[in-house]
Amino acid sequence: MVQIIQATNINLYELERKFGLQLSEDEQFFREWVDDLPELTELEKQQLDRVKASYFNLAKRPMLESIVKMVVLSPLLDMAGLYLSPFSITAEEEVQISAEDDGTIIRGRIDVLVVQNQLWILIIESKRAGFSLEEVIPQALAYMLANPELNQPTFGMVTNGSHFIFIKLVKQDTPQYALSSEFSLRRPGNELYSVLSILKRLTQLLGA
């Protein structure tokens, strides 16, 4: 009997058991969020300071996911160049992935999917302010596993507006993934600088 699970309800244990997903322990597996990050201009830093200030002003009241996308995510994607050719973006893309052994089907909708020449390259999941990123990482990984491309890595980012984590998944024989450190607007300074630098680095790599 086919079992249908919504991606919002999946957990890492189920992804490991049903799809063979493994966390990579290799420090070299996910260097894209560390190495050769571009320097930001003073204008970019000023824009990100404004984004941070806008977030904290609006966070004084309950902030829905749609506001997080508008206030934080959209400026980041724009400044990273992901609205420009050769990239295209779709929202609420419906996907499903099947586990061959037990007939389980995971279904959901990707918040933001960045595509280049029909290839999925970046999956972004955003949640309302205050939502734990630990809860959304399995959902993002499920969507990344649904990528039909087997021969290149897929990158992901999860955010609740104030916290950000990047993900890398390589499928091939055994699907493996790794996570970046968590970036937080709650820390001194502005960690949006690092988030944008990583997005710009991925744009360079994936658009080449």
C-alpha cells in the first residue's frame, strides 16, 4: 500500500531509512560556503544593514512567512544576481519523491527553486520568524532528493528571516549531505554579509 507523507512532516530518520541519506563527515565535502567568498562593496553592506534594520522593526509583531520572503529573502536573491540570466526562479514548485522499497511518496511544494538551463541548482525554504531551522532542514533535503539531476550537487538554504543555514547534497550512488554553520542576525555585526557572500559565490560557481 502506498503511503503519502507531506514533506513538512518528514524527519531525518525517515530520510535516512527510506532513501539511504547520509551526513558527510568529510570536511572537504562542502567547501563552497567557506572558500573564495567574494568581498562585498560598501553599498552592498549598507543595503544589508537596511535589510537587517527592517527585519527587526517588523519582528516586533508576528511575522508571517510571506513577510520574511519580501523583507529578507527577495533582496538577498536580487543582490546575488539570481534574478538575472542564466538563472530563472519558480515559486511553490510541486514535487514528489518515491522510496522504491516500501512505496512511500513524499510530496510538497518548494518555496523558491532556482533553475539554470532546466537544471535544479538551488532550493530555498523560508519559514515564519521564530520557526526552528532544525525542523525545516529535513523538508529541504527531501526536495533536494527529488532533483532529477544525478551528476551535479544541489545546494539549499533554509531561513526564518533571522537565521540561515546552507545545505549541499550529492546524490550519485549514496546520497550525502552537509550543512554550513548557522548565521544569525541576533549576533553582533551583520551576518547577512556572510549569507550574501555565500550566495554570490554559489552564483559564480553555478552560473559558470
